[in-house]
Amino acid sequence: MALLDGVYPVEQVLIGTYSGGGDMLVRQYGEVSGAERALFFIGQIHGDESGAGDAIRLMEASIEGRGLPGNTLVYLLNPANRSGRRLIDGIDPNRDFLDRRLSETRAIASFCERLAARYRSVLIVSAHQYNDRNRGTLRQGFVFPLYELTGVGRQKIAGKAGGAIISMSALLDYTTPAESEAVARQFADLTGFTYEAMWKNEMYPGELMYFVSRLGAHVSMIEFEIPESERSNIALWRDSFARFVQIVIR
Ligand SMILES: [Zn+2]
């Protein structure tokens, strides 16, 4: 498959408005003509997780450095939440995908739906930063595959989580099954991180992951949780995210 050379992005797509004003612009890499597959990278949906923004910037730099297959489009939104805070107007954007009270969540949801309707294969990647408050829920250095969702409703629900965490020392990735397990395995192989199955006990229906899981079997999602403590290791980050891009853009 031919690689498209050159420096992207080709254009910016207006998908909505930030709370408090300002255009939400998604950068597009690649050409729509002939595209069958779309990847959508989302950084910092929690505004206080600047490490997540750094991660997406490193992925973007890696994409610019290697070009794209002609059938693939890449979109990036970073930051998704520019408030500088986890919450926007007291609402958690990553719990708002049922109610969609925030303009940010409405914009992201609509754009995901557009991608799902148009392309044969869609992969959504959302980066978070992992904080002390939830440190106990993750183990570092592992790659976990597979996520299955059970139940509906607005309360926290029990779920079988087969879905992935990717970890460089901890990229949590819970995912819809289509692509996630393969990606998790490849990422583990390339980075040397351990890969094992994992079950997550709970999730929130308002999460982006939950919303995405209902867009169809051709839509997958990977979520990173990046530990604050690893931010200083820029070489590890750059290498790991370059490898991640190498896996998902093929
Ligand atoms: Zn977060």
C-alpha cells in the first residue's frame, strides 16, 4: 500500500464549540478520497490531565514523520477539554455521553457518529492521565486485552471487561473487542510489556467508551491511562507512542 508523503494536516474540521467559547477544531491527516478507515485521537478530555495532551502530541509527531496509507484518515482533537480542569461547569465530560449537557461531548459524539456512518473501520483513541486517586486500580507494565459491556442505565454498572489496557507502565485501555485485543498484543510484543487478560469490575454508561461501544462492531476504542510519574521519561514515551502509531496505522 502506497504511503502518502508530505506534511499534514491537510485541513482542520470544525466540529463544535468549547464551553465558554472557541472553535473545536479537529486536525485531519490524509485524504478523504479513497479512505476506508478512520482513526480519531482525543487528548485531555479531562482538562487537568496535561500528560494526556503530551501523549497525543507525541503520537501526532510520529504520524507526521511516517506518512499514511492511502486508505486511512487520521483525525486529532487535542485538547478535548481546554478548561484546565477535570470538570467543565461541574460536569465530568467523560461521564456526559448519555446526557450530553456539554457542548464538548455533543461535538465529540456527533463526530464519532459521522465517522461510524462513513467508514468501514473506525478506531478511537482517548488519552487520560492516571492520578494518585485511582492508582490502586491499575497495575503498571501490563497490557490488558478485551472489554465486554453488560447492562445499561445511568448508575455505575457491573461489567465484564475484556478490553485492553495498554501500559508502558500503565496505559489503561479498555476497548470494544474488534481491534483492541490484537492491538494490545502487538503493543506488548513491540515494547516488551507484559500482556494478560483483565476483568474490570465497573464502568459508567456516560463514558465515551460506553458510547463508542454502541456505534457498531466496526468501531473500536482504546483508552490510555498514562501515569504522572512516567512523564519525565520522554524517551520511553516517544518510543512507545511511535510503536503504538506503527501498530494502528498500517
Ligand atoms: Zn481522565
